[in-house]
Amino acid sequence: MQKYITQHNLSTLLDTLIKNGTRVVAPRMNVGIPLYEPLKNSGEMVTDQLPRRSAKEAFFPVCEDIMCYEKEGQQVKLTDIDPTRLLGSPTICSGVGAGVPEGGSMTL
């Protein structure tokens, strides 16, 4: 059985999550291009256009350090990165999949 949420209730939910400190990622306009980015409020979410890139870009860096090294003479010291620096606040990704018609509802 499918369940639906109206656009109004989705906006209320997202605004509440954002207000409570949850990072909400959804399609939003950036210089005229819809991209997955963190929202400041639900009104920024674009529901009538598909984003140009994957939602993965909002969660995984294009480039990241996996190890550091120091060399002194013939000695090399390897150090793993601190994995806690990659962890941020809880994140919700919205708007992945079909668009929501204005005033319509979204299947959950």
C-alpha cells in the first residue's frame, strides 16, 4: 500500500527538520541549475526539474585524504585520517526520484 504526503506537509516536515539541526539535502537552484545541496528552508526545494548531477555529490567529496605521511630521512610515518571529521550532523535527502507537482503529493 502506498502512502502519500502532501506538498504542504512535506514542506512543514522539512522545515521542522532543518530547524532542529538536521541537514536536509534536496534539489535547489544554484545559478539557474538545479543541484542537490543543503536547504536553508523548504521553499528552496525544486520539485519541477531534475537535478543536473547525482545526489552523491552532496554526501561524498570529489577528493578526500585517506592517509597522511611524514618523511624524515629514511623514516616514513603513515597516519590514517580521523574518521570523525567526515561525520557531520544527521542528514536527510529529499527530492530523489520523481518530481512532485505543485500542490500535489509525493509517494513515500
